[in-house]
Amino acid sequence: LFRSPGGGGGRGGGGRGGGRGGGGGCEIEVSMAGVRRALDDLVARRQDVPRASPEVHAAYVQLDNMEADELAAISEESAALWREQQSILAELASAQHRAKLAQVSIAWLEAAGEAAEGEAATTEEATGEEAATKETPPDTEPASDEPSVPLPPEVAERQMALMLLDQALGLHEQLSSRLGDVTNCLGSQTNSDVLEALRAVVAAHAFELDGAAPAEMLTLIWSREPTVKAAVLDAAQEVWLRPTSVHGGSSAKAAAAHTVSVALGLLELVSSANAAQLASLEEVVKEWQAQQLLPSSLHALLWEAVKGEAPELAAGAPPSAALALLNMASVADASVLRCKLHVVLSLLRGPRAPH
């Protein structure tokens, strides 16, 4: 069935070359579907050769082998293209990561450089003024032969404090203007970017920079990366359970002031957070309660806020915010609500219901 006047085509060609023309010099590329149709037409025209004959069966087997070889070659080529695509994507992701790191580094270097230039300009100006006062023009006489009186130490200290304060305000403004880029890095797909952004947000909150929004990091508690989840818990603990506004004093007063500061921060967070941040905060508070990081004194103060008996928290948030925090903690420990169930029932009955 595969013999032709050209000689070398058909079965004798073997493999993928069998689908081409014979040795007569004509090179025609055909598809396997076209070869199969041609073979079907040839078998249908040859009435003297039955369809079940060994020659016809061998022809179809050879065609099947050729199609299998063609499919294997296509599959191998597709796999090579897929590997090349994955390699290009990995290189692109690496380049984007390096670009982000470079952008953040340049931003911080620019801020530090501008602050240093301002300090150098102030120092140069002060040096020039001092040199100008020491020089005397040749055509003028000094106004007085008395030596200049140095500034009192208090005045010199105040001038130095004002200069440092001016530089600090300039640095504060520069860092605040970069916080938007730092917050955007919280959504990065690279763990190192996220971890560095978390540290920067905690530091910005500690220094009370304008635009610091630590609540934005709460949604990272749902991350599948264990390192990111642990870093979010540590950062949230640093921001809301270790406030920097509490100063020393006696141990009892310091502990009470610390509890009030923690409660005020959490109540303010509950009052200003959106739905996604509240859901994330519930998960964070649940982890805190499971790790016994929420002291009993904080629970007692929140229950006083629920009953309206905590004047130090009156300006923080309504009683519903305190009850929401207690409800979050009860997800990990139901006894938080069970021990004060009569208070919850009295709130549900109304303000005039008996306790």
C-alpha cells in the first residue's frame, strides 16, 4: 500500500519522515490527519485488498506509530517552552524584588541625605557668621575694645535645642512622606518585603509619625506563611500591648497606668477599624488570649467600661467596643464571658433591669 514510483516514501521512510514525499526530490509537509484520510481513500478504492488483510493492518499500525512520535515531539517541545516561561517569570519576580528594595533604600538614603545637608548648611552658616564677626574691615574701626561677652549656658543650650528640634521636624516630615510606600509593601508577595515593612510600621507608630497606620497590618494574620503570621502577632503585641506612652512611677501605679493605656489603645482600634480589620483583630486577640498575654486586670477594666464604671476610659470608646473586645477574647476562653454573664444579661434587658 505504501509503494510509490518515487521509491523511498511511505513505510520505508520511517518515523516522522514517512509523512513526507519519496526520494524523487519533492519535499511535501503533510499532517497526520491528511495521511490517515489518504490511507482510508486508498483502502476504499482497492477492492482487491480486503480491509482486514495484514498489509492494511500494518499500514494503520505504522500510521499510529507516526502519530505517537509526532505527539511525543509536540509534548516535549511544549514542556521545554513551559520550563522556559517559568524561568523567565522567576527572573522577572527577582528583578521586581530587587527594584523594590532599591526603591526603599533610595528613599531612606534621600531622607537621610537631605537631613545631613540641612545640618551641614546650618553649620556652615553659623561658621560664616562667626568668621564675619571676627573680621574687621580695613576702613572701619572696631566699635569697642571690650571683648565679646559669651552667651549664658542656658541660652546656648536653648539655641542648640532649637536647632536639633528643627532638624528633627525636618526628618519627621521626610519619613512621614515615605510611609505610603512602606504600607504598600505589606501587600508584597515577598516575605522579606513584608517583614521589613512590619518593622518599619511599628517604628513609625512608636515615633508617632504622621500617616502611621498599624491597623493595616492586622489582615496579614491570615497569611499562610508561618513567619509572616508570627511577625504580625509580635508587631501587634508591640503596638497595642506595650504602649510607649506609659512612664515610670511606683509599681502599682505604673501597672494601673499600663492597663489603662492598653485598654484605650484597643478601644480606639475597635472604634476606628473596618470590617476586615475587625475580623483580623478577633483572630489576633484570640491568639493573645490563648497565649495568656491579656492580663486579668485588663479584663476587669473592660468589664467596668461595659458597665459604665470606668471614668478613665469614658473618652476612649462606647461600652459596646469594650464588650466586643471581651467577646473576641472569649473565642479562645469562654470563661471570659461566662464569669460575667449576669452583666451581659442586664445589658440585654435594658438599663432599668435589676442586676
